[in-house]
Amino acid sequence: MKKLALHWKILIGLVLGIIWAILSSYFKWSSFTVDWISPFGDIFLKLLKLIAVPLVLFSIIKGISDLKDISRLRRVGIKTIVFYLCTTVIAITIGLLMANLIRPGDFAGEEQLQQNHAQYMAYAENKDASISNILNKKEEDLSDIEKKIKSAQQTKDKGPLQILVDIVPDNIFSAMTDITKMLQVIFFALLFGGVLMMLPEEKAKPMLGFIDSGNEIFLKMVDVIMQWAPFFVFCLMAGNMAALAGDDPSNLVHYFGSLGMYALTVVIGLSISLFVTYPLIIKLFTRKISYGQFFRALGPAQILAFSSSSSAATLPVTMDCVSDNLGVNRRLSSFTLPIGATVNMDGTSLYQAVAVIFLAQFHLVPLDLGQQLTIVVMATFLSLGTAPVPGVGLIMLIIVLESVGLDPGWIAIILPIDRILDMCRTVVNVTGDAAVTTAVASTEGELHFVEKERMDNFDI
């Protein structure tokens, strides 16, 4: 067992967690699982989030200061953003194509579709009044879905340059206490690192030593926490599944079985990104790595992404996988990966495209080419600066639905299976970050991959 690579141990923990949840539901142990096992999964996520923000801060500052050359920093930054935008647009396009080809919304049956369309017509007549009622309600009187609608509407009502305003923190210490403000931390780190490069060497040396030491400490924290990852992932999966099933195993069957065609469409789209788009990127921009090697090297991060549904929580492990297993110079990966965790949401954007088309089909609402292009634009821009935490995709989806005139309350239809799809799309988000980072590193001569028989850095 000691020689088994960590990603296999994590996978075993994940599978055992699902099996435990099924058994606990059958034997009516779900309350025990939720009360006594699930909290350890929550502790794991908190530990990862605890180190994510300071790790990003220290690693970006160190990465920039190591680059030495401002012009090179600008070049790497432009390449990274262009790559991320391109993969996001490709992912959204794949989602739209799959939804239009498979047409999952048409599988509801003619009678159900007509009833849904009647509901849409009633909504269309009272749209402004219903949203106004939600916005005017007190926060404590709102349901969970109404709270999401209100949050999305407030985001949508902001000016076109609000995203730029939100990037700049007015208090860096406040930003560092909130993982949803990761983009503000990245902005501060970029500013700090850039100014540090401009100082004379004798002035910068003490701070560089502090940054270097702090970065190593947080990297070591990742290694220490990941030694317990298999146990924590078992607890995380057991708790999540037990909470869904309760003491009735049929709830799990209903959970996995309902809205099957919609879920299948999303998974097919995500699989195309995972096994077509990213392999092409790796093949076009790197000659040293096969996609099989890339996939194996990223295994621990992908499994953790699936179990946590959080790109931010997975970020420390992604950075280790990309640097230690793929051979990307850490000074480059520590710059590109934190940015990707915030601005690159390929899986989430693809899911939004499928969800909007599905919900429109489900209510017999045709969306013309202009409206579908609106989906592409909105989903792309919403992916910039979106917090890399579980469930944020629903907020983004509400805004996209509103932008094409559809009822944001329809998210309740897909809510029962959103958690599983959130886990799947986070894997794509993390893999996209790693693929782009590897491609950028290759074009910059910062990729030094050496094939290993096993991943020594992740063995326990």
C-alpha cells in the first residue's frame, strides 16, 4: 500500500465513500454519516482553502520576481489570457453544438412540453413584476433560489466596467480573508511583484528572501495535508452522498436517473473538451508529452477537483502536479495557474451553454442565432473573475438565462443533479488550466518534462 501512488489512494477513498453512502442509506445510518464522518471532509476543504490564498500570493510574487524581465512578464501574461479565452469560447461552442444536436429538452414528452410552454408564457407576461418582487423582499424572507436570482440580478445591473472596479481591492487584508475575492489577491500580487522587480537588488533582497521562504513553507503545507487526502476524500464523498440519499436508497437512484439526457449531454460535451480539445493543445504546443502522460501526471488534482468541486481548493495540488510531474518551471506555473483558477472556467461555461439550451427546449422557446451568440459572449465574460468555489456556476447561469429572456427560476429544474455535474465540470476547469500552462511553458522554453515510472512526489 505504501508504494501505491497517491492519486490511486484518493480514487480508492472516493469509491469507498460512495459505497459507504449507499450502505448507510440502506441501513439508515445517514444521520451518523452526516454528523460524524462528513465533518472531516469539511475540515479538508477548509485546510485547502486556508493555504490557497497565501500560496497564490507568495507564489505569484515569487514567479514574477524570478522572471526578472518586465517585457517577458507582459508576453507570458498576454499568451496566458489569450489561451484561456480561446479554450473558453471553444468549450461554450461545444456545449451549444451538443445541446442543439442531441436536443435533451425534447425528451420530456409533448404534453409536458405544452404545459411548460404555458408556464413560460405566463412568466413572459409578468417577468418584470416577479423580479421586482424578489428584489424588494427582505433577505431573510427569500428562498435559496430567490436569493440566487437576487444576487445574479445585482451582478447583472452593475455597469460594464464594474468587473475592472471589482478587481482592485480597497483592503488587501479583507480580500485575503475571502476566497471568492481571489482576483483581487492576484491583482495585488501582480502589482507587488512588478514593483519588487523595479527595485535595486540590495533593496529587494530581504523581501525576496522572505517571499521565497514563505512560498516553500506553503508548498510543504500542501504535501503534509495531502498525506491525509485519501481519508478526507472518503469522508467528503460519504457525507455528500449520504446527505442526498437520506435513509432512502431510492433517492440516490432518482438523483442519478432524473434529467438523464440533459446530464448525458453535459458529460459528452465535457468529455470532448477533456479528450479532444486539450489533447490537441498538448500535441500542437508540446512535443515532449503525450496526452496519456499529461493525464496521469494530473491525476491527483483531477480526483481532488471531482471530490471537492472547487478549483480554488484544488489549486495547491494542481500547482504541485504541473511543476513536479509535468516539469513546468514553478516560476511560470505559479503565475499562470492562479490566474486560470479564477478566469478559466471551460467546464462551467460549457455546462451553462447546455443548460440554457436545454431549459429553452424544455419550455418550447426557440433561441435564434443572435441569442445563442449572446450566450457565448455572456458566458465568456462571466467566466472572468468568477469565484472558483462550488455552486457559483448557478449564479452565472441565472445571468445568462436573463440575458436571453428566460426565467431564472428554471434553475430549480436542474438543481437536483447540479452537484454531480459541478464535480465533473470542475475536473475540466482544472485540466484546462494545466493544459494552457503546459502549452505556455513549452512556448517559453520552461517545460522540462522527464517521464517517470511512478510519481515519486505523490507517493506516501
